[in-house]
Amino acid sequence: MINIDVGNDFYFRLANRNKFQGDGKYTAEEFRKKYLIDLENEDFWKESTIYITLDFKNVKKIGPSFANEAFAYFMKFTDPKSFLKRVSFKNCSEVQLMIISKELNSGYSK
């Protein structure tokens, strides 16, 4: 089990998809490559026994473009239900969970 305190370990404001959005700092691309790189192959979703908990207790904001790039990106390897069996979101507000869920179910768009 991997636990990540997203707000403390990464940043408290999750808004930028990539370096071209907003101030270009603390992007979803950076987050995905730093913390979720192992999820970026089909074998992980078929064979791995790794589970990840993303703790949002110190996250103040998450934007749709961040959620799309950081989480929905993996829908090319799996589906939302399977994703949520391996990656759990702890201490999220109702709005944060709605944004993440909407992006997971909408799929990945650049």
C-alpha cells in the first residue's frame, strides 16, 4: 500500500494540466510522472498488487483539467471502476470527488 499526502508531498492547489496552463507549476503531468508512473502500463492493471491511497486532507482545490491529466489519463489502460479499486481518494470533499469522478467517466482528453 502506497500512501501519498498530496497537499504536503506535492502541492495544495491542483489546477494546472501541464506547463502551458496557469503559472505552469505543480502540473498534473508532473504529479502523474512523479507518483503514478507505475500505473502507465497494461501489466500493472492485470498483475500488480499495488494499491495507492491519495490523501487530500491538505488539498484546497482540484480543477477538472488536473483531474483529467492526472487520473483520467489511465482510462486508456483500465476503466473507472478498476481504477478506483487500485487508487483510492481519502479526505476528499464532495466537490473534489465529483470532479475526479466526472473526469474518470468522461475519459482522457488532451
